[in-house]
Amino acid sequence: YKYLFGPVPSRRLGMSLGVDLVPRKACSLNCVYCEVGKTTILTTERKEFYPQDAIIRELDHYFQNSPDPDYITFSGYGEPTLNTALGGIIHFIKSQKPHIPIAVLTNGTLFQDKKVRTELLEADLVMPSLDAATQEVFEKINRPEKSLHIEDYIQGLVDFRTEFPGTINLEIFILPGYNDQESELIALQAAILKIKPDDVQLNTLDRPGTESGLQPATQEELMRIIDFWQL
């Protein structure tokens, strides 16, 4: 398959069939820690990077020839919400295999667009990320496309929470020296309380990022942040 990968074992999602909607590496962010590599197409412009019909043909073939996975997950090498085919593909899956839950791994930066939020409403689990709550730290750790502003980013997540009936697990990547200072943690806590996710998952560096010299947070540091937030 060109657009599908797996199923691969996931500690969170069981056996997950991946759907890749954009080329490597089209994204609205160029995060210093990204384990996929540097962003080569830094954009917020949505378009049909890969054709909807071609992806649906692969999914249809998979459904007819393979056992059902535990999840179908939109992730891959870039930001899946950049593809305007997202909503149509989710709808196709639900029309053919309504019992298979759909997960979307996204950076959440495009949620300020009502159309993006609407396209995700048939998903079961959405896992957006938020690594900063001030513009300065947002630019330092995520290196966003120039039109993105942290207030709009957070408001998009807040709006999505009011519209989305499924589960939202907010992922926060803690990187020492970038977003672990007390002032940023306080701002992040305020954003989390506004967004009201079902769960907050803290991550840190596991494999080399795009910048050298980055250090992962220790388990003790992550526990300190959890205790500080008292969520």
C-alpha cells in the first residue's frame, strides 16, 4: 500500500492500521524535537496532498482482504489535517466499518478552522498536541508557520471540545530548557483547564530530534510537573 501502513502494535491503541495523508514532511510546525525529521513543507494551506479516491481504494482493498484492526489511525509523516480529503475518508471508514474506532494524531494548529473541526466529528479519539501556551515559547519549541498565533491555536482546541462528542487526549511534549519553566507551566495549566481534555499525556524525547543537544525530561521531572499542575 502507498497510503496505509501496518497494522502496527501500539501500547495505546492495540493493533493500529495507519493512514498517511500528507508527504514527508508537510506540517504547520517545525518542532525542534520532531523524530520524523525537519519540516520541508511548512504550511497551513490545506489541499488534497494525496487523492481521496486513491486512499479509499486502498482502504476498500484492505477491508476486503484483511482482518479488522483495533484502530484506524491518521498519523504518518506530517500533519493529517492539512489534507482536505480527511473528512471524506473518515466518513467512508465509518460507512464501511462503523465498529472500528478512528483515532487522529494531530498538532491541533488548524482547529481554529471550523471546517477542520467539522471533518473530525466522526472520529472516536483525537489526540492533539500543545507544547506551549505563550507565543515566545511556541515559536521556540514548535517553530510554527508564520501565520499561527498561540491564542488562536488554544481557542481552536477549546472550540473543538465544545463540538466533539468523542475522546480528546491532549499530548504535551516536555523539553527541558524550552517549556519547563514555572511561568510556562502556569500558562499551560490555564490552557488545559480551558480546553478540558479527557486526558493529558506528558511525553519527552525518546529518539533524536531535529536539533542536536536536546535532553529528555527525567521521570522525576515529569512527576514534578504533574504534581505542580494537580490536574
